[in-house]
Amino acid sequence: MEFIQKLKDNYLLLSLLTFGVFLRFFHLDFQSVWLDELHTLNEANPSLSFSEVYNSLLNSEQMPPLYFYSLYYIFKVFGYTTFVARFFSALIGVFSVYGMYLFGKELINKKIGLISALLLVINPFHLYYSQEARPYILLFLFTIFSFYYFVKFLKQTNYKYSIYYGVFTGLMLLSHFFGMFVLFSQLFVFMFFLIINEKQKRNKFLILSLVSGLIISILFLPAIKVLLKISEIKEFWIPAPTLDAYTLIFKEFFGNSEMVLCLLGIFIFFYFVKLANEKQVLVNTYTIVNNKIVLSFVILLPWISIVLLVPLIRSYLTVPMIISRYFIVVLPAILIIVSIGISHFKNKIIQFSLLGLFIVFSITDIFIIKKYHFVTTKSQFREGSQFINDNNKSNNEVVSSLAWYFPFFIKNKIVEHSLETHIDEMIKDTTKIKPFWYIDSHGRKYEPQQKTLDFIEKHFYIQNNFNGHDVWVKEFNLIGNKPMIDLSKLKIIPANKPSRIESNIEVSLKKDNFFTVSGWALVKNIDSRKNKIELFLIDKNSKINITPEQVIRKDITSFFSKDNVNYDFAGFTTKIDLNKITDANYKLAIYISNKENNFEEIKLTNLEIKK
């Protein structure tokens, strides 16, 4: 009965946690892991030894080891998969919602705890990192619990809370080095309370603070070697901060939603109105700790300002370090300020209306505008790799400039070469001219130098290609191996006649003697993943074959959703060099074949191409 009563008393919190679980576990593995997550998978590889994991972190990751060793042992128990990695992050994300409730409740009251937990549940920034296999969500969790026990320690200065604070702060520092800036802000508050404490209590406060410091130092020992390695860095990939760097980060915290940001401005304003209405109190520990709004100001102001200021100064003086995900540690402070601002409205109708609008706009932004759980936003390493695994029947060589990142997905040995380097070796030694696959990602586009392109066009044709989100794959096969498409066996279907091929030319642009064509083509009720799409330029005297690049088009599958068929591979694009065709008036034709379904057909489009 006592358990049931607790459930009834905390039904709002349970509802929030349930919704938090749904948002964080729904479509958890929908996105492929991207570059940084592949770092996690490679460095927490359960086949490595304990020391190999540490050396990998030291030389490649340069982050504290807690998150990676946690995953290392989780992989050993539950399996080495991307789903397991993200499940761990999602679980931490849900725990941090509960932690947010506890912190808000301890700092102010239960109402603030519930509001701040609600705001965290629907926060897109927190949601994103709850579904990413990276340490930032662990840093977020331990930051909250560090401050939770920090507040408890200020209220009740005893060994229990001194130890708890030390443990969770040490774990925060072991999660990510940005936790050090959080610790600096806490040290500032510690010094403030040490100064204002009564003389007879000052020694006890100082001793227990040193106990916390000792625990933090001991827990931080495994990360010192990595920290020293980082201190040697003189240049980093992060660009110098712009003047609006923090404005952009704040907007990113809330999904760049204009309506959400507008409401946030109102709530933050009313937090400061509430502060302004606070009467003067005696500057001593007792009065400040018992005035919850003043206490919130004393804790939150240094928390936000120091964490923002110190990295900014360091970015200008030494190495840039302003990147949004590092600043996830200030998000709880912002949410507490917003929660207090919301609670300041005495009129319940206004209060609930504004909070309701905030919730509606936030959820609308996640589900309807950005379609967070359904739109691909991460580099499709998995899909590109799977394309190779499915089609590399001849076990040809796989080449990539990012070879280190692909072994998790591609079991073949991968040659670490850029496309230019690989082709240069063939130019120098013609015995190396062999079929190969090339896969690249992370902003590296297929834009070969003219020398490379000329060599490819002379010796190779692109047998298979895949263009996903920030990933492209091409199979370069020898021209002599190219199978001829015998159109004499097929009747070319006019554009105005019925055909099983459905298509649409969306882009047709002539510029600098090149003709760009993009669109989609599919066969109704046939899975597009096994379709081979070719384009032909047709006139009375000739039929010129052009192999287009494949483009992933999930929108086509969505448009024909009633078919319940995968049309993601229906997209295509090509650039036709008009210098290489004879003078004529051509019509574009689309050819599709699918051996599994015994389908082969060619259909004319209405697009005319003139040299």
C-alpha cells in the first residue's frame, strides 16, 4: 500500500519519466552512427585489452576514460552493437531527467523540480545527445548530481554530503574535461560561503570541503595523463569563436525554434523580476541558504558565467574550444531559471497557458517541423557500408580516406588512400589497374581532380554507386567488364504511353556545356534497392548510355507510403558533358532492370537535350 501511495503522490514525475523514455528510446538506432560515434565504437572495442583502450583514448580521443570503459564492459556483456551503445546513452538521458527533478526540488521546491524535469524531457538538445554514443550525456548527468549534492552540502554541512558531492563531482570530471569549468564555478561559491560562514563553523566547512576535494582528486587520477596530453595541443580543429557564438549555442539548445525562444525570453525576464523583488537579507550562510531565490542566484550565476567566460578567454588566448555540445553543462542552470520564471506568474490561467504553449511549440518542433525521429541528419556510414557488403560479390578492394572508421561495418580490409592517391599509384604502375570500391564521408565530396577524372573515364565505369547523407560510395569496374545493355530486345515506350516505370525529372539545367539532370524513377511495388537505373540519350541514329549517381530519396517512400515498399533508392543525378556527344536533338530515356523480379523496361521522358 505504501508503494501504491508513492506512485499516486508522484504520478506527474512518473508521467514525465515515461514520456522521457518514449522520446529517447523511440527510433533509437534509426540514424547511422557518425564519425564521432565511430570513434566511441573503435575505442571501446571489447576485443581490445584494458591498456589498449587507454592508449587509444590517449592518442585519438583525448577524453577522460569513464564513458569509454563503461561501454567497454557493457559491450562485453550485451554485445558489440550500435544499439547497445545508444541504449546506454538513452538510459543515462532518462536518469538525468530524474536528476533534474531532484535538483530543482532541492534548490527551490517540488514544483520547480517538476517543471524543470518537464522542460528537460522535451528539450531537443538533451534528446539528441541522449541518442548519441558520446560522453556528453554522462557529463550532463553527473553535473546535475554534483550540484544536487553541492546544494545539500551547503544546507547541511556534514561528512555524508561532503562524500557524495566529492564522488559525483569526480565522476563529472571523469566524463569530460569541460566538467573542470563547472568545478571552477563551484569553487567560487565554496569560497563565498567560506568567507560568510560563522567563525565557529568555518573550520568544519573548510575541512569537509577538503574531504570532497581529496575524493575528487583521487577519482580524477586516471584522467591526468590524458589531460597532460591535451595541454600539449597548440592547434585544434575547432574554429575561433565568432562574436555571436554563445547566441547560436543558446538557440541550438532549444532547436532554433523562434516561438520557443520568444517564450524563453519572457520566462527568463520574470526570473530576474522575481530576483529584483527580493528584499535585502543578511549576508550569512543561514539567511542565504534559507532564501531559495537568493540561493539560486548565488549558485546559478557563477555556474553559467564562469563556464561561459573561462573557455571563451582560453579560446582567444590559446586554443579554440567553443563548440555547442561541450556547453551542455550549463543547460540545467538555464532550465532552472526558466522554471522559476514560469512559477513567478501568480495567475494560474496565464501560467498554464504560457507553459502549455511552450510544450506545444517544443513538441511540434520535434515531431512535425524537424521530424526528429524520422529525418536523416547523421552521416550514413552504416548504409554506405551495407551497400558495399551487399554488392561486393567479387570481393574487390575497398578504398577510403577514412579507412580507420569503417572496420566496424566493413569486414574487408580497407586501403587508407584518398581517391587521387589511389589513382596516382595506378598511373605510375599500370599493373595496379584493378576494380575497386571507394567510400568517403564527413564532408569529403566526389570532386576528383581533372587528371584523376580523365584516368577514371579512360579505364573505369561506375558499376554501382550510392549517395547517402554525407556518405558516397562508388564501385569502379574496368571498362572491359561493362555488360552491354541490348536495347534491341526492348521496345522503347513513349512518354505518353502507359509504363510500369514511374519517374519525374526535377532538375534539368544547362551550364558551361554541361547538362545536369536529377530526379527519381521507380517500378511500382518493386523494392528499389535491387533496381539498376541507367539513362540513355536517344535520337534517330544513336543511343548513348549514361550511368547516373544514385541518390537516397526517403521522401519518395513516404509519398508512396500506401505501397509499403522501399523506394529510397529511386533517386538519381548526373552531369552530361555535351562536348563528348555528337550534334543532335536527344530525348532522355530511363532504363530500369531488376533481376530478382525479372523486370526490364525503358521509357522516354519529355526532356530534350541539345548540344
